[in-house]
Amino acid sequence: MQIRRAKTLLPYQDGAAKTSGICWSANGQKLAVATAERVIVLFDANGEKRDKFSTKPSDSKFGKKSYNIKGIAFSPDSTKIAIGQTDNIVFVYKIGDDWGDKKVICNKFSQTSSVTCLIWPSQGPIVLGLTDGKVRAAHVKTNKSQTLYATESFVEILASNQSGTGFISGHADGTIVRFYVAEDGTALPQGKVVIHGVAPTALVWAGTLILASGSDQKLVCYSAEGRPIQQFDYSRVKEEHEITVAVSSGCGQMVALGSFDKF
């Protein structure tokens, strides 16, 4: 396997300008990037900038800088983008099939606390995590949201399985929970799977295995039942930092990891 740098999509900025989110459309034709200015920039499959639109606060009286974007995800049909924000709301924008189509808000889901993370599984509703520990589902067709389960701990991260029928959530107290949003003939038991040593900031559900890592610089591979199978400890390596992001391949056979200055 060889990784080749293709191009720079957004130029370097003088000062802090954290990218808030990146996601590919399911059809592979669009790449969305959420910038520090709360703007969604759209690129084509070749990395060419084709469109952009500004997001908005939950209430206009609070102003443009009253919130941050915490997660973005394309719909399974690649025509919509869900955006989770710290001002207690998820907006869904219809972006259409063609470049230049008008961007309009088609759904909005108000929440009881700040959104911390968001995914859109291919077989289910939008799934979002909140600062109050709740994991909720947002249904586009009915414009209603519901609590899937509630915990006492801040939701750090969400990760879908390959089939898009289920997901796992990682919490500030280290708890990892498994849940399904669609029928799955190979479904594993739902509920708490394991308590990781620290809050998982990188989390992957690959096949039947779960990989988790956090501030302790340890990457642990768990079985479907939550039993530790293998551990990679980078805490004693001077040049290493904590793993901050992880993603599995489409088939679940490979996992890419990113840290402070390595990929």
C-alpha cells in the first residue's frame, strides 16, 4: 500500500484556523470541509473547490461566533449534509446533486445540550452525542429526534460499523457502548462493551473488533465481548504522542491512525 500526497485543498492561514470536520460523500463525488470560520467548503473528486456555504447559529440573536462545528456527515444518498454544533442544534442542509444547486436547511433538531460528535450510518438515522452523556437519533423524514440511550458521561466519539447498521460510542469515563439502528443478521449484543483505560479519542469498529486509543498513548484491540486481545503501548516512545484519529477501510481489514505529527 502506498499513500501519495495529492494536493493542498485549503491554503495555510496565519494563526489558529482549526479544521472542524471533513467528510466524503457516499458516492465519492464530493468532499466537505468545515472551516474555523464556520463555512462548509465543497470539493469534487479531484480536489477542486466547487462550492461553499455559510452555516448559521441556532438563534440569529447570538451572532455568527456563538458556536463551533463539532461534526459533519453526508446523507447516504450524498444530497444532504448534517452539521452538529455547540449551540445545541443539528442542521441538515440539502445541497442537491449538482454543483451550484441552492443550499437550503431542510431539517433542524434542537437538543438539550451541546453536540459533541455526529455520524450518519448508511442504514439508519443521524446519530449524535451530547455533552450530557445522551446518544440521540435524528430522523430526517419526521423531523423528530429521540434518545437512544443515556449515560452519565460526556460523549467523546462515535463510530459506525461497515454495514451502517450499528455504531459504538466512546465516553469521557472510558465506557464504550454498542448499539444498532437497523436490522442486522450478525448483530452482537447491545450495551456496554468495555471500559477503556482513558477517554477514547480514536475509536474504530472493524468487523467484530473494536480499536480504542486515548491520552495514555495506548492502542487496545478488543474482542466483540470487550476482552483485550492486543495492546500497542507508545507511552514509552519519546517521539510519540497520543493517537487522535482512527478510521477503518471499507472492508474493515485495515485501520489508519493519526497522531500529533504522524499518520
